[in-house]
Amino acid sequence: MAHIIVTGAAGFIGSHTVDRLLAAGHRVTGIDNFRTGRRANLAGALARPGFAFVEGDVTEAGVLHRVAGTGPTDAIIHLAALVSVQESMNHPGLNYSLNLHATHLAAEAARLHRVPRFVFASSAAIYGDTADLPIREAAEKKPISPYGAAKLASEALLLGHAAAYGFVVRCQRYFNVFGPRQDPASPYSGVISIFDRRYRAGQSVTIYGDGRQTRDFISVHDVARANVIAATQPGIASGAANICTGRATSLLDVVKVFAQHYPHVAAPAHAESRPGDILHSRGTPEAAAAALGFGAEVSVETGLGELIRGG
Ligand code: UD2
């Protein structure tokens, strides 16, 4: 049984990661300031004896330091972040505080308290808009947003710390994550969370463009499993890997699944493509398989079915 600190524990990916760690018998200390995370996401975890929760802001020096100083910690899973690319465009300074400075503070907590493992929520956004698909880890990194830039800078910071101070860092480059608890609040939220909310309300969805654009949609259950492996499996070395399925799913395919479940909802409307929207994104899953023994197991159809049934 390990003790793991999870930052951003009340968030979409954080809360699923916490649930999976607890189910595997680990002890978890979760940190969140509820900026975008929700207490309701931790309802299951808070009822379990292996879970402790600290309400706090990881951009404040001392918060993680204090938590890591309370006893031996086997890993930090750092998921707390400004999660919206659009918000990073509007507020780059806030983005660098949450997505880079907080990484530095978390890395320092790992160094000072001799935490042997560190798992970081990186993103496919570090690659930018590449036409060279599927995206390999060695591809050129050309972020096109403050969000992508901060994630890329955080990777460099962490891998430098890992090499200098002798702990293991895994940078998890998530592709398009979907599943229960994803927040559909903004027009720039993940498309599946927006579609789910609208179909539930009996409202038709809007497809920007012809719907043939594709993404590498990965279930949050697979992402949480990848985090647990990276944090707890023995014999893992530092590095970065795509956390993806390697498969392309079009928006039309996604809508087809929703339409089967909601036959009475009107057909989607089409609108102009979003400026700056990329047509296709898909990653190579081989590096995660080699480094972590991880492969996605939940198909988009299965994951969507679970989401739609209320999961
Ligand atoms: C964005 C972010 C990515 C991540 C992801 C959420 C960028 C560069 N990347 O990527 O980092 O946060 O969102 O999983 O911003 N769409 C519709 N109708 C809608 C909403 C979206 O057709 O109501 C389209 C959208 O124009 C795009 C596709 O669906 O072509 C996927 O959109 P998304 O925002 O879920 O994901 P993505 O890959 O653009």
C-alpha cells in the first residue's frame, strides 16, 4: 500500500484517479481549491477511510510542502491546473501561475521530501497544430497557446528536476479525454461533455464544420488507470508518453452513438468551423505501452454508452 498525493483531486481526471487509487488499496491525500473541481466529484472518496482531503491552492508556496511533510509519500500526481485552452488565451498570466509556477512548487515538494515518483498531467497541446499524423512523442513541439507552452515548459522543468535530484517523473500527454464528471460549462469544454448535456436536455447539438474532423478520444477510466500505473508500478523510468488510443473518431461517429440513444432529439445543426480548429488529431500509443505497459481498453462506443446511461 502506497501513500499518494493527488493535486486537483476534485477535478474530472483527478477524482477518477483518486477513486481508482483507493479501490487498489492505496492511501490518498487529495488537494483541491475548488476553482474548477467540484466537491461532489469526491463524494465516494470522502466516505472511504484511506482518503484525506486538504482544501488548498497549489500556487501558494507551502501548501504542498506542508502536505508532503506530514509523512512519507510514495508519489505526487500533479493534476491541478487551469484546464481550458481558451482561458489560457484570455489570461496567460494566470495560466503560467497555475500551469507552470505550481509545477515548480510541486517539484520542489517532491525534492525536499524525497518523494520518489512524480506524475504530471501534460497534454497533446504541446505539439500544436501538426499535420504529421499520428503524433509521435518525438514530433516537433510547437505549442500554439499559453496552455500548451506552460505544459511543455513544465515537462522540461520536471525532467530536469528528476535527473538532478534522482526521482522518477512521468509526463502523461493526454489526448481528448471524455467521460463522467467532465464539466460542460463553457462553449470550449470538451465536445462530448457538451453533446451529452444537450442530448440529455432534449436539445440538438451544433457541429462546427462538416463533422468529419477526428480526435483521439480516450476514456477518463483509461486515463485514471494510466495515472495509477505511472504512480505505483515498480520499475518505471522517467519520461513522457502520449496517453491516447491511437484511433481516430469523427464527430459524426460520436453523434451517431448519441442519436441511437436519443432518437427523438432533432438532428445536429451545422455551423462554420471554429477559427483555429484543427481537422485531425491522433497519437501513437506505443511509447506508453513500452514505458508503462499501458494500453487503452475502453472503446469510444463503450465509454459513450456509459456516459449516456448516467455513469
Ligand atoms: C480542445 C483543446 C484541448 C482540450 C480539448 C478538450 C485546443 C487547441 N485544444 O481540443 O486541449 O482541452 O479541447 O477535450 O483548444 N465542436 C463542435 N460542437 C461543439 C463543441 C465542439 O462541433 O459544441 C467541435 C470543435 O470545433 C472541434 C471538435 O468538436 O472540431 C473537438 O472539440 P474540443 O473542444 O472537444 O477538442 P479540441 O481537440 O478542439
